[in-house]
Amino acid sequence: MQRLSMPTPWFDKLAAGALRAPLIDAAAALSLFLVAVWGFDKPLARFAGQVVLLVVLLRPELLKNGLLWAVLASVSSVALVQDWSSADNHKYLLVYWLWIMTMATSVRDAQTAEAVLTWHARFFLMFVFLVAACQKLSSPTYMSGEMFELKLLLDERFKAFGHLLGFDKSIADAARLTIAKLKSPLNEFEGNAVLLPANDLSRTLALLITWYDLLVQIAIGLLFVPARKLTDRMGHLVLLFFIFTTYLPAPVFGFGWTLCIYGFTIARACFPLLSLAYAAAFVAVLAYQAPWREWVLTW
């Protein structure tokens, strides 16, 4: 009698695929996507990214070609030097990571390549979050909540988020109008300064965001320092929480994708099933690009 077997659940198939996929292949594909979508806007850098993407689509085996990654790293480095004073922080991380990808794809031994990726991914997570926390602790304007209150009042990217939390957008509109008057050469203000309109809710929200941001970043940086399974597992959970919650209101999607790559790289080497959670984080970063801010502002 023939024995019937139940179909494999889709989750088990997905988990099995994650367990079999070589880390260097996955990291290279995710990094190339980062370059193509959120790379540098300089013409040479954009052209190089598009050409490399086309080459890899036609010849997938070249995804692990160290020469192609060296080209991407070189042109991105030039673009960074040209705009070094105004470039976002994650653009520096992108250049560093492209050189790491160049190193990893230039070695023949797969274990050595994976060790290069995982060591540097861990280092970058510790460095980025702990240095950022130290800088914030030393900043009076950050610790007072002033920085995030100004973002809620003046930054268009936080306008929908503040409205979602119940912050009256008319106050933010009044603050932006006040700043526009301050910048106008037709108006004069004593001391060249103005008092922005605010309320208790804006100050409370700013303080909550400030302490959430600081404590979560300290936790992530410290948890990845020991390089032990328990602390790593906790670090991944906090990092995933940070990614899912931070890049909804803050549309710095290239930074979010970079952190996903770092976390995925470490998790894939030690906790294969956790890499599925990072797969969801990658999708979330893409989904956060939807025009939800315009939808929220119409409520």
C-alpha cells in the first residue's frame, strides 16, 4: 500500500531555503540592492551601480566577483569624498560595507568569506549604536528632548507621525510659518530668534522618543559585544524591534536596509531561523515607503 505524505507547509519550505542558502550569496544580493536603490546619486556612482546590476542579472555567477565589488566600492568612495560634509551617516556605512564585500568576495574559501562578513557586521552594529549613544549623551539639546521636539514641529518627515500620535498639525503648521518669517529678509526679530509654538503633548512625545531611541541603541550595542548565543539572540530581538518601529516614522530607508543586512549576516551564521525575521524586516522597510504619510494627513 502506498503511503501518502502531507504537503510541506510553506513556512517549513521557507525555513529550509534559508538554511541552505550560502551567506555570501544572500549578503551580496542584498548589498547590491542597497546600492541600486539607495546608493549615491552622483552620475558615475549611479551608472556603475546600474551596470553592475545589469551584468549580474545576465551573469548571476558574477555576483561574487571581487572586481565588480571593488568597482562599486571605488566609485562610491569618490562620491562620498565629493560630498563628505553633507553625506548622511548611512552613506559612510555603505562605503565601508562595499569594501568589506570586496574583501569577502575576493577570497576563495567560503568559511573565510563568511567570517569576514559576520565579524564586520557585528563590529559595525556595536560601533554605530554605541558611538551614537555616546554622542547623544553628550548633547544637551538631545537629552532635553529639544531635538525631537523640533523635528515634530518643523520636519516634514515627522508631520504624519506626529499627527498619528494625536499631535495637532495646526501647531506644526504655525511653527513652520514662524520659521519662514524668520528666514524672510523682509522681517526683523529681536536677537534674530523666535519662540516656536508648542504644547505639553509635543514636549512629552519628544522626551519619549528621545529616551526610547537612546535606550534601545545602548541595548543593541552592548548586547552584541559579548558574542554569546544568549546575548546575541536578545540583541537580534532588540535590533528587529528597532528596525520595525524606527523606520516607519523616520524615512531613512537606506539606513534601515543597511542595519537589516548587518543583523541578517550575523543571524544567518548562528541563528538560521532568525534570518526569516530579518526577511520580514527587509519587506517592512520596503513597505514603509508607501504614501501612508499622505493618507494619515487626510484623516
